[in-house]
Amino acid sequence: MLGKPVPAPSALPEQTCITSQVPESLTRRKLLKTGVSAFAAASLAPSAESAATMDAADRAKQTRSIPYGAAISSVNLARDKQYGEAIARYCDLVVPDAALKWDATRPSPDRFDFTDADMILKFASENKIGVRGHTLVWYAALPKWIDQAVTSRESAERELTHHIAEVVGRYRGTIGSWDVVNEPIAEEPGTQDLRESIWSRYLGTDYIDLAFRTARMADPTAQLYLNEYDIEFAGDRFAAKRKALVGLIRALKDKGTPIDGVGIQGHLDPRFSIDTEALAALVGEIDAMGLRVMVTELDVKDQFLPADPATRDAITAKAVETFLQTVCAGVHRPTAVLTWGITDRYTWMRYYVKRADGLPNRPLPLDAGFRPKKMFAVIQRFAGQKASQLPQ
Ligand code: G3I
């Protein structure tokens, strides 16, 4: 059932290095790999001797900005010139919102289709912006044939490892980090912390360690993340999710699972207050385990906010500020801040989080006309900004 290896397209981005004044240890490739932007890389450029010392001590108090990025859709990239221009202008890195998921890359058990993903990788290379991958293992976005293909522990292991080896192997050296496992925690942890999925059904929690180990073998240079949502807010359900997540991470670390970081999705919802103390504690615990934190899918659900755009934009900007203030206050800064889309013109919320009044959602940093909103200014205060492209 294993398909023939898919030849990598010649158009895969070649590795470009920043100019010679930056020591090898800080070449663009390495910095991009850790999610550090070209812009931030340029501002990093220390002399060779200082590079060695620039690590934990400097990182802890560094006031440098953090790379900013956005989820990108191949569909919108193909049809909307302004969309690509905005991403190239404001983003240091991108993450495909759908093009690297199983349902996009696996039309059949023995075939891979990387057309959409390769389009995004090519766009990113041409615009000198980094790419992160999303997602190798999820309970959703699976092709219909998976239920016939995965019917036992053996077949689950075979399909999972084959998929990850092929996908990560194809983009080895070009995708700097991966959401290896997405949303593994149950909606209502307590009796059962692990979310039920085809993978947990046949492999239990073993699927998570297996996924990370397979991804590490396929590309030892990529940073490997576990990505989760609803861990930002005050309330029993969210506290239970945070507790279950920390428990899972500890168990993975104890097992020697090659995990590098945790993605805090950041789909904010003004119906729930951000539990700044608990979120800061979570970031601290992740940091104490030697793992990085990345804000991976930031946006704000506004379906219950007032209709008036200015009122909505003020509330969403404030929510983002509180969230980023908390996440960025930790000893080590997030490796990147990404929003889940960049413009209100295209957001997943128009399908999944509709407003009763039918007005379009306003969850993202740019409005539907690609004009920066209050939220944009807040994000740029915390995250990387390509100085030459700051909104006038
Ligand atoms: O590209 C195809 C198109 O060719 C086809 O005509 C069309 C109709 O079937 O479908 C298109 O694919 C859609 C894809 O988005 C690209 O637009 C899929 O049906 C649709 O299910 C998919 O939705 C994505 C969803 O995850 C499920 O994969 C959303 O765009 C994406 O924003 C959302 O993102 C998730 C993260 O992965 C995990 N965290 C939550 C976040 C929001 O739900």
C-alpha cells in the first residue's frame, strides 16, 4: 500500500544565507528555522564573539521583536493579488491553513498531492519568508479512505509513519517547524484527557510519541511542536485542559519524545476572560521543561460583539494585547506570533463562527480592504515588523 516516493519539485526553495557578516551559527537558515525572521535576523547581527554569548542570558532580557506570520491559503493566494502582496509585506513566516493536511495531500492511499503546498513554498521562497508546517496528525481533515485503511494497530502505525516520513521528508530543510500533533487533548478532560481519534483508537497515546519520532527522523533540523487551543481562558474546562496538556507534555518528556515546543493557538473569545495568571504559569511550566512557546493561530471570535466595527476592533485589540502581554512576559520570548489568516476578507470564521446579524467577522489584523486595524499595531508592538513595510 506504500506509494512510490513523490519526486520533490525542482522549485523547492533553495537555501539562501544572509550576508557573511553574520557568523555561521546565526545564518539565515538557522534563524529562519527557529522562526526568527529575516528582519529580526538582521537586527541580531552581532560580531562573532558576541554571538556565542547571545543565548539564555540575552534571550531572557532581550527586547528584540518576535517574528510575525500568518496562516496562508493557496486558494486565496491564487486568486487575490492583494492577498499575496499583504502577506509578503507584513509576514516573516507563513503556515498553510489547509494545504499540508491529510485531506489536501492524500487523495488516495497510494498517492500524495503537494500541488497547493508547493505553491505556498514557492511563494514563500520568492518573497524570502519562512514556512512552518501544519499539521501532521489531527483528528480532523482526514480523507474518507482513512477509515478503510486504518483498522488495526499495525495499519495505524504504518499509515501514520508513512505519511509523516513522506511529507516531512519532502520539505526537509525548507519547513522550519511543524505542528506534529494538533489538538490532542479532549474537549472536556477529566475522565479521559486524550481526545478520541482514529489514531488514539488504535494506538492510545503512543501515536503522539510515534509521530514526533518519525518527524525527527525525517528532518532532524525542523522544530517539532504540539499545538493546542482553549488553554488561554479562566474557567474549569480551560483549567482542566491546561492541566491535561502539562501532564501530557511531562509524560512525553519523560519518555524522551523529541518535542521542541508547544503551540498556543490563541483563538481568543471575548466571552471568556484570559486567565493571565494561569496562562503565565503554563508558559512558565513549558519553559521550565526546556520547551519553546509559539503563538500559532491568533485571532478573535467576534460573533457576539457589538456590530459597530470601531467598537469591535477596540475590544479585539485589547484581547490580543492582554494575551500577548501574558505570553511574551515569560523568561523566553515566543519563537513567533502567527495569526490565523491576515485579513478579515478571508477568515475561517465566516463559515464556522457566523454572526447572527450576518455582518462579516473582524477577527484579524487587517480589515477586508487590507488596512491595518488596532490589532495590527498591538501585534507589531510585540512581534517582528519589517521596518520598511510599517503602515504609514
Ligand atoms: O481547497 C478545497 C477546494 O478545492 C474545495 O472546492 C472546497 C470545497 O470542498 O474545499 C477546499 O478545502 C477546504 C479548506 O479549508 C481550504 O479552504 C476544506 O473543505 C475545509 O474543510 C478547510 O477548512 C479548514 C479547517 O481548519 C479544516 O481543515 C480551515 O480553512 C482552517 O482555517 C481550519 O483551521 C483550523 C486549524 O487547522 C486547527 N485549529 C483550528 C483552526 C480553525 O478551525
